[in-house]
Amino acid sequence: MALYCIGDIQGCDGALGHLLERMAFSPSRDTVYLLGDLVNRGPRSCAVLRRCMAADGALRCLLGNHDLHLLATAHGVRAPSRRDTLAPILQAEDRQVLLDWLRQQPLARQHLHGGETLLMVHAGVLPGWSAADTLAFAEEVHAVLRGPGLPAFLQQMYGNQPDHWDNALAGTDRLRVIVNALTRLRFCSAQGVMDFESAESAASPPPGLLPWFDVPGRRTAGTLLAFGHWSTLGWLNRSDLLGLDTGCVWGGALSAVRFGATLAERELLQVPCPQAQVP
């Protein structure tokens, strides 16, 4: 039995199929985590969702910003952008089945492997959050996504404020901060104030900002944390950090990590992707 993580797919089902073939993926034997942004901008988002559903739990997904954008667009909250490739899902005969499955997926996951914890999110974790906090806060949003309050929540989900965490936050403000951290975060200040304007490489942070994972005193340091979302960052492999968005949809590669007996034993597997969008 093998354990894998795969970065942002964004509708590139052909690349996903090739990567699974290279992994010799067996649904009865292997566990694969997909780190969000399953859909959008690539050519075959429907096929990605149907493949994940058919895997019956062997492909374990979490939600990224593009997946939430699909839910918002389907509920009439967001207009499609010119780069969106969501129409085949929205016009599919099994549209409701696909959307109902998607809203059941969480914003964070953990996996225990060889006595160690692997924490997974799409984008980032605020420096003041522990691994337990991250999972608990993600579950608050997950409960709303799969419940009757989804349409109302989607109406209020978007916005950049509040831009930092406060335990006293409640209601929509609290949920918005959680969503923004887990699905949009790249840079923040040393005090955990989030920035959503910059998407540069981590090597060139805007003045006064740091990559979220380089903030001194980050409470998830020491727990292996895997994420995607940041294509200009690319492949990042540190003792307690894995960045796996290698720009598949932009003509880069789709990347997976295969873990060995421990989380420290890692093998990078990649397949090239045809360019579906121009950055």
C-alpha cells in the first residue's frame, strides 16, 4: 500500500490519468490525496470530478479556491470569468451529482503514516494556528458547505477583510478568514496579516511580507504540511514542508510525491502537461 499527494490538477484530466498510470495506482491498495483546485482553466474538469468519485475514497480530495469558485458560480453568486472552463460541468446531465459530491469535500485533511502526521491544505496555514486548530477551523467551514446554509454562505464568502485571525471572530467574518487562509494564502506579515495582491515567487516577497511558511514561530512547524496553490513557487521540498503546484495548467508538470515507510522518505513523480492557459 502506497501513500501519495498530488498538486493542483485544474481540469487537466489527461495529465492526471498519465500520472496515475506512472504511479501504477491501484484503488484497492493505494491512498492518494489531491491538494485542491481539481477544476477550472484546464479542458476536462468534468472528467476529473467523475474520476475522483469513481475511485470510491482512494482519491481523497480537498477544496481549493477554484473548487469554491465552481460552487459559487453554480449558485449564481459569481459570474464566470473569461478564463473559466466550468461550462461543461454546469451544463452536464449529472451536474447536481458532481456539485453535491464536491461540497462534501473538506478544506483540510490529515493522515497518520508510520506514527507521523501529514497535514494537507490547498494554500496555507496562518502562523498562529496549530495543526489541531487548522483541522477544527476547516471543519467549521465544511459543516456549512455540506449543510442547508451553503447558498447564503457563498453570498458572503468573498472579500479580503478581516485580513487576520482573531479568536473572537464569529459568523461570516470568521468563516471568511478561514477560507481565505486555507485556499488563497501566499504571503502574510510576521503578525499574520494576510496579503492577497501578490503571487510572486517566494524568493521575492513584497516589502513587509513573508511566505506564510517562513513566518518565525509558525505553530505548524515540525508537522509535515503539504500544499499547492502557488505555481510560481513550484516544487518545494523541506523536512516539514511540501509545495506541489508545479503549474500543470500553464504547461508545466503535474506532480506527485510517493512516501516510503516514513514521511521523510519521498519520491517525486511528474508528468508533463500540455499548456491549457497562458499565464
